[in-house]
Amino acid sequence: MLRVAVVGSGPSGVYTAQSLVEQSRVPDVRVDVLDRLPCPYGLVRYGVAPDHEKIKSLQNSLRTVLEHERITFLGHVQVGGDGLPPERLSELYQAVVYCVGAATDRGLGIPGEDLPGSHSATEFVSWYSAHPDAAADSFALQARSAVVIGVGNVAVDVARILSRGAEELRPTDVPHPALGALAGSRVREVHMAGRRGPSQARFTTKELRELGGLPGARVVVDGAELARDPAYAPVGAPADSPVPLPAVVRRNIEVLRGWADAPATGPDPMRTIHLRFFLRPVELLERNGRVAGVRFARTAPDGSGGIQDTGVYEEIDAQLVLRAVGYRGLPLPGLPFDPARGTVPHLAGRVLRDGVPSPGEYVAGWIKRGPTGVIGSNRPCAKETVASLLDDAPLLEGRPSAPDPVAAMRAWGLRPVEWDGWLSIERAEAALGQSLGRGPVKIPDWTGLLEAAHGDRR
């Protein structure tokens, strides 16, 4: 028997566990999926916007994997830091696969970034997703104007949540305190700004179009900013342009062009979403000790695929700024780390220590390849890592492992939340929603989650 620990229960971790139990090269593999949180599914639970029900339904397929007879879910088990050291974990299992993702956001590195009212999009997403580490009610939703820095899907998500009416979110699992705060929001202007042009934006067409379908909101695009992009093809331009654009970019530009050309008709919207390009943030402005706006440098294409400053500046008033410029991995104590890439050094998923593969230690997901790709990108990533692990199986099977890792964890003072505990959390969230006249509503705090997980056995 080969006993493997997978650290992280998001898509990369679950796909790794699935690949291990479904392969036939090593017939008897037992997998424990560990997570620092008492709840599984990682960013599918705590990163996908609550109004994206189709994507959130991926939890159903992840659930099927975690209910496999040779897979055990162990939540509330922290690896590293104040929790279980990686070296001790290696005493319990013959192999460990780290699928810990990219836990923090990239900073802007500009003056004023730490002013009150300035937050990372990660913090905002965690708040409306009921992550138990999120600070309660820490967002300036009494602001009149908000700036979202970034033009990827996360930026679109937070701009959409800021612009969507609370009643539209009521049927979702958004936590009740966040729903109440969003209901009282006074934000009327949302500016989403990127330093490059629309052909280099990272949002998908589906996400982009959703902005135009929000009741009570209007999207405004400056056609002049579209025209600055050398990849922008005006109406009637030949289809055989020198550098063919990817289909998604062509679709995005068509959507943006439609908004730029649309006349402002009908009643005044409750909220206006401004999509801006070729604006590089250089400073967050301060008034009375809080953020009051963003100073941008106007950029232009440099002819080599990059941008250059033009010497022109623009200021946008904002009492709330959300930075959505990418995620970044954090070092895990006891494992090597590449600070430049924010990943663990590896060779086809094998952890490298001083350039040499470390038997029994593996990585998959964002901590392996960086925060790139979509959820489905984790499948081939996991399969590559599992292939390396299986190639090493003859060596790994000769290593000792604990006969009962859960008992050993309990002896060390840990209190894992097993699958029955997670099902208890689900029942508690359904009951909470019913008491509020809603569907299931997430429990947003550690105390509530752990009480729900262990309550049925007290």
C-alpha cells in the first residue's frame, strides 16, 4: 500500500487525489487530503463569486472525488507555521503533494498603497465569500466612487459585486453581514483601470459581457482608448491583419466597441462602470488620513508589445481602491521556495532541494506553476505530478509510514475535521439560511465553523 498526503483541497489537490486513486500502476493507494480550513474546495468555495452559480457547481464533482472510499478529507490541519511541520508530515506518509495555491496578492509598490480604504481584491473576495480569515466590515462601502486596478477576471468580479444590487445577491450563499453591508452601499461610480490596452486584458468574454447585463448599471468605454491599441481593428479593417488576434481578444474588443459606440439613453443608472485602459497607477492620494483618489500616468504602446509613459497624468476620485493585479505564492516553512516566481522549485512536480529531486515531496497547482490558467488547467498539472510520483513508487513503497495518521495527529494535539464534520457544517449553513429566509448561507467565522463541525458529537 502507498499512503499519500495531499495538502490542499482546492481543484489542484482534488484532481491530484483523483489521479492517484484512478490510476492502475499502483493498485492500492490511500490518499488523505489535508486542508488548513475545516471546509473543502479551496478557491471554488472561497474565490468564485457568489453569483457565478455554474462555476460554483463544480463543488459537486469535487465532492464526488472526496467521497471516494480510498480518499479521506482532513480539514482544520495546518501544515507549516504553527501547525504540522513538513518534516513531521513526511513521517506519517510515504509521499506528500503540496497543492497550497497562491495565498496572497501582488502589491503595486506605489505611495499610499497602505492608506485606509485601500485593499487587495483578495481581501474583498474573501469578505464576500465568507472566508474565516477575512476582516469583518472593513470596506468603505459608504464611498461614492471606487477604483479597481486591474483588468482580469478577478477585477471584473469585484467590479460586478460592487455594481450589483443586494437583492440580486440574496439568493446566493453570500454571508448575511456582507449582504447587509452591500445593501447599504453608496458606491455609484466604479472605475476599472488597466495599464495596457484591451488586447492585453486578461478577462474572458463571458465575464466582460456580464457587466453589461447588470440591472441598474451602465458600462462606459472611451473609444479613443480602444483606438490607442495597435491590435484594435476598426470596423471594415481587413480580416488578414499582420498579427491575428486570439478569438477571445477579438470578441472582447467587439464587446468594448459596442459599449463605446452605444448612446447614453434611458433613465440615469444607479451605478456607472467605467472601463479604462492605458492608465498606470503611480500614487494613491490621501485626504483626512484615508484614500481619496488614484493618480495615473497615461501610457501608450511602445511598439515592442509593451507600454511607455507619455508624461500626461490623470486623477480619479475614489474613497475605495481595490488592487487586482495578481496572486502570489507564499513560502511554506520547511520547503524550498523561489521568491522571484513565488513557487516551489520542481522538476515535473518533484520538489527540488539544491537542484536535486527530493524523494517523497511533490507540488501541483499554483504553488508549482504560478497563478496562471483556469480551473481546468489544474488537471494536466496534477497528472504530470502524479506521473512523477508513480515513477518513484518503487522507492516510496519501501519508506515507513504511520498505520493511522489521524490518530497520530490527534496525539500531537490536532483536531481534524473529517468528512462527517464538513457535512455538519453544510447542515448548519442550510439551517442558517432557512432562519434568514434564504437558501444556504455561509458561516463566516472560525468559531461558528468549528462549532458546527464538532457540534453533532458533543
